Amino acid sequence: MKFLDPVRAFLREEKRYAYLLVVLLFLYSFFLAFSPPPDTTPSAAMAKIQKAEKHIQSQQSEPEYLMKILAENPEAAVTLFLFVLSFFGALAAGFVLDLVIVSRALKKQSSIESLRSVEAVGWGPRDLIKVVILFMLLGMLFSFILGGLRKVWFHAWDDNFLILSHTTLTDIVLVAMIFYFVLRKHGQPLEALGLGLKKIGRNLLLGAAGYLATLPLFMITLLILLGIASLFSYEPPPHPLVEVFVEEDKRNPFLIGYSLFLACLLGPVVEEIFFRGFCYPALKKVWGVKFAMLATSGLFAWIHQSTFAFWPIFILGMILVYLYEKRGSLIPSITLHIMHNSIFIAYFFTMKRVFLDKFL
């Protein structure tokens, strides 16, 4: 298969990284073989949420009971009303925008010209493979170091703190490696990654408009999946940050604030730099635009480790990489990504404050 030729060439010519890959595969195989089976019992956080949901569902008239909760907490009711009004307003605007986009596409009136070419970047698949190998090895190393520090000295560190610390360290290292390969090894400016500030106002607006256009597609896909899950009585696993938000909300406000920073700002920026700025142009060099877009979006959905949410995240990834391909800038993609994460986290906290806090 020709699309694997760069990988074969890499393994033949980059012996040092080939050995590191063997070590990486051995370590992962070792831990996979000797790790205890996953614990399927609900966590303390999920047990609390499930208990609250069962209590609400056990009421004779669930809608009346929910209205009673809102009546007892008028401030929360106003917050919920404003959020719902804003969300459905954005959804309606997104539908209109999608109709305009489809209409222009049918008339072949695209107002955005592609600013990216294969020659625009100096790095390629070989650099991408190197970064991925080093990233995975360092991620494993950080896990050992943080776990060892907790075991020997910092016994008060809990799992949530370790998860956030590990995420921060790996994010910083990933961006540092990308900058090294782009700026130092290939001598290219940050603009090559799409991090230039040229036409920043237009790109910010394009990112916001892109999110409005994405929202209906994302929600339709999500609702279809929820309907299928309901038919098979399947309950999707929660995002790891849900555990942090529930467990640490009242106990550790700093950890909650830092979690929000990671989820709403640092995470989107780092993911856009890697997937759209670094990964996509490298794959585009050997596989072309369409396959590179599919591969990048599939990888983006896969690393979120949610079988249930794979397709909604895949659609989001396709739109993010499309924006990057058309504008040659990461600013629209970063803007869209930040808006998406922020809105869904705001939804979680709104529902938690209104309906769940009294049970947690």
C-alpha cells in the first residue's frame, strides 16, 4: 500500500527512532498484558449523578418536579432560561448560515480561497512520526515520575490532580517539540503553522461563524446517537473532566478553575497546533487534501477516547481542518474550538447548578 511508504522509509532510515518505537510498543504491550482489568463500577462522582437522576425520574410527574425545582431557585431558573435562549438562538443562526453555505456551494460562489499549498511547510510525515514517538514516550515517563512523587513524598496528591498535572506537562512538551521541528530544524516562522496575526479580526469572525454553522450538524449527529443509545439502553461514559467538576467543585475551587483553563483555552490551542497546524500539512504532502483531512479528523476523534462521541467529534474535526485549509490560519480553528468547549462546559455547569447540586 503506497500510503504506508513514508512509514517504511522512516523505519529503514531513522534507526534511532525505530528502536524507540520498538521500546514504546514493548512497554505498552507489557502494561496491557499485566494491568488489572478495568473497574466497571461507577466512580463516586458518577454514582452521585446517577442517584440524582434516579431521584428525579422516580417522581410521579417528572416535568412538574423539575418546574418545582426551578420555582424554588429563581436565580438558577433565570440562568437556565438565558442559556437555553442563547443556545437555541445560536442553533437557529447556524441553520440559516448552513442554508446560505449550501446555496453558495450549489451556485459555486465560494468567497474563501485556499491559502495553503503543499510547499508552504518544510516538515513532513517523518517529522510527525518523530514527534508522536517522543510524545508517547515522554507521556509514559511523566506518568511514572508523577506516580513516584506521590508514592514517596506527596501523598496528598489525588488522581484528579495527577491527571491535570500530566495533561499540562504533555501539552507543554508537545508544543515545544513542534516549535523545535518547525522553527529550529526547518527554520520556518510561526506563520508556517498558521499562528500569524494577519487579518486576525476577519479570522476571529470566521471562526465564530464557523461554529454557528457547525452547531446544527453536531447536535443532529449527537441526537441520533443518543436515540440509538436509548434503544439499546446504553449509557455513554462521562468525559474525565466531569469527574473533576463533580468531585472538586466545592472541595477545591482552584482545581476547578485550572480544569476550566485546560478545557476551554490551553487544550483547544494545543490540539489545533498539533492536529491542524502540524499534522495535517505533513500528511497532505503525501496523501493529498481529502485523505489528509479524513485521517487528521479521524485521529482527532480517536484520541478523545469516546466510542459514543467519535462521529460528532469527527465532524467537528473535519470543519476545523477545512477552515485551516481555506484560510491558512489557525485563528479560526482555535476560535471555533474554544467556543465549542466553553459552551458545552457551560451547559454542564448550568444543569448541575439547577438540577443536581441539591442532590450532590
